[in-house]
Amino acid sequence: MHVPDGYLGPHTYIPLWILMIPIWAYAARRLSEELRSRQVPLLALSAAFSFVIMMFNVPIPGGSTGHAVGGAIVGIVLGPWAAVISISVALVLQALMFGDGGITAIPANCLTMAVLMPFSAYYIYRIISGKSDILSSRRVAAAAVAGYVSLTLAAGATGFLFGIQPILEQDASGMPLYMPYGLNVTMPAMLIEHVLGFGFLEALVTALIFAYIQKADPSLLIGAMRGPRGNSASSG
Amino acid sequence: MDNKTLRNMLIGLAVLVILTPLGLLAIGETFGEWGNEELKDKIGYVPEGMEKISSLWEAPLPDYALPGFENFSASAIIYIISALLGVAICGGLLYYWGRRVTRNRPD
């Protein structure tokens, strides 16, 4: 899902830079105001974990390979704004140092994997969890569904960005300048492999880590429940 | 987070880092991440804009590898070193920043 340089034209990546810069700035401000000192090691670990988990390429039938992102579990445990910063740091390093994802495509990759993914996962998890006990298995299931759906959403968004390129960017003779495939190819390609394959991987990773934290230190999960501006379930 | 949980998570992360070369075993292509040559094989040409932008940046360790070290054990070691660099830089940056912004907070 790491869009390389050259697949998105300037009519896409320039607006995405303009969109993402204030999102990063706001997320950093929110996090710097709300982060608790006991969460700092977990924040650092989350970015490191996300970086590493993305290196586990897994093949699926049909000849395609892909990986989990970790954006769902980070969004659920640390909250979505923390996840924006954490996953973005991992993605920017991957682009700069390892050429995994393009430089011009940094905001596209951060929008899908570091914004859409943790936010959708966070809200899906909260809706399915309802008022269930923090230690309940319903919450593990909620985390799994959140992982599955959020990765699929991110993949769909990437497919959409790919697929609008032939419409937005053509040369004088109508030839595509960047990603040559349209929505009719990119949407099914990105969605099917994540719906049938990598979504389950993200669900598994999310549920396993969630269940471990439930067992090891559920106070970490109560912290996340406090949510934006410290205004919900627990006073922590 | 208590020290035991932190320690266990660090152990888990270390195990993942050591196992990362498993990710090298996956053979196949990733949709939308083809190189120029691969795309040329697919559609017969490289779109003009793509050709200009695609080599904009030269990463020091492209695809977590060093050109010239292509056998499995060498690529596995470079893959693990890449994972360690990722852990150290991502974790280090956020730890440093997090400590700075929370230094006056009790919890």
C-alpha cells in the first residue's frame, strides 16, 4: 500500500501535502498537550512496532504480496491522534531511508495508513465494544473487526487515489502521465486482496496485541478510553 | 505501563526484528508498486510523468537492501539491520519528543 513516486501526479500530491501539513501540526499539538509521561514508552514502541510489522511481506494466492500496518492497534490503544504521529514517523522514515513509498507520495501514504486507518479503527472498536467490560472478549472481537475494516478502508482509499490518475493527468494525446490504470482496475485490485487476504492479517495482529495488553496491563486500555480531551469513560 | 509489560513488549519487538527476514520469502508483486521495467512489461510503455518523478529520490537502502548483496543470507542481515535502524530512529525520536513534552507531568 506504499504508493511510490511517479504513480500520483501533482494534481493529487500537492493538494494532499496541503491537506496533511495541518493534520500533522494539529495531531502533534494535541498529542503534546494530552500525552501522559507513562505513555511515552508505549508511543515510542508503537512507531517501532509499526515500522517492523510492515516489513513482514506475506504472499496471498494470486501472486500478490502485502503486509499488516499496525495502524489499528495503535489507534485503539493510544488514540487516533497519537497514531497519526506514530505511524507517520514510521512511514516518513520508510520513504526517506528505504524508498518504501515515494517522497511526493508521503502525504498520500500518511493519509491512508496514518489517518484513515487509526481513526476508523478507533471508532469501530468503540462502537462494537459499547459499554462492555474492559477485559471482555467482545473487545478483542471489536479490535479484530477494527483491524480488518480499517486496513480495507485504507486500501480502498489508495485504490481510489491510483484510479483517478488517468482522469486527472493526461498528456496532449490523452495518454496517462502517471498511474495508467483507472478505477475499474485499481479499486477491485486493492480491495479484493485486502478483503480476502491482508485484512485478516491486520485483524489477527490487532486482536493478539489487544488481548495481550488486556492480560498484562489493562490500565493502558482505560487510558485510551479517556479519549479526546479527556472527556469520556474514565478519569484515568 | 509497569516494567514487566514494557520488558515483555521489548522482547516481543526483538523477536519480530529477528524474524523479519521471513518477509523476504514472499515472492510476488504488489499492486501499484511496480518498477518502471515491470510496468513496461505490463502495458508496453512507461507513462511520461511517472518516468520523470519515479527516480526523484535515491534512498540509501532501497527496499531494505544494499545493491550488490543479493544472496539470501546477506539480504537477511541487511533486512534485520534495516529493522533495527527503523526501531532505533522511530522509537528514539518519539521517546525523546515524548519525554520533552511530558517532563512536567506527574503521570
